[in-house]
Amino acid sequence: MEVMNKIYKVIDTSVRPYLQGHGGDIQVLDFTDGILRFKLTGMCSNCPSSLFTTEDIVKKELTEQVEEVKEVRLEAGVSDEMIDFAKRLLRHELG
């Protein structure tokens, strides 16, 4: 099985359900030289617990189940959802 297929299978079965249970999701950005770069989206983006999620959920599941994954790196940034929320908040569009 191709490495990316294995990665997505683990994400779909072990990682994504956990994140979706918290209103978030994961987006794979790149896999090069054993390093998987990803970002968290939805409610999980910029969450104070995102480092915990990265270490205890994403890294644990992927490195244990896909031998080619040696490291995972969370790419931090502001999600589109957070920017939209901030704009609505500043425009007083939230009730």
C-alpha cells in the first residue's frame, strides 16, 4: 500500500473521528523525508490544546501505525474559520 494511502487510512480511522468530536479536523500539507506536515482546522485550529493533540493523538497514531512516518509537524496559523468569526464579531454580526 502506498505510504499516503496508509497515512490517510490512519487519519480517517484514528485521528479524524477524535478531532471531529471536538469540532475540528486535520489537513495534510506535505509528507517528505519521513516528516508529515499538517494543520488543524475548525475549532481545533489555534486551540490551546493543539500541541497536546499533536503529540498525543496525531503523532502517536501515525508513528505507531505507519513506519515511514518518523515525525509530525503542526503548521500553526489562523484558520479561515477564525478569520471569518473575528470579522463577524468586529461587525457586531454575532448575537
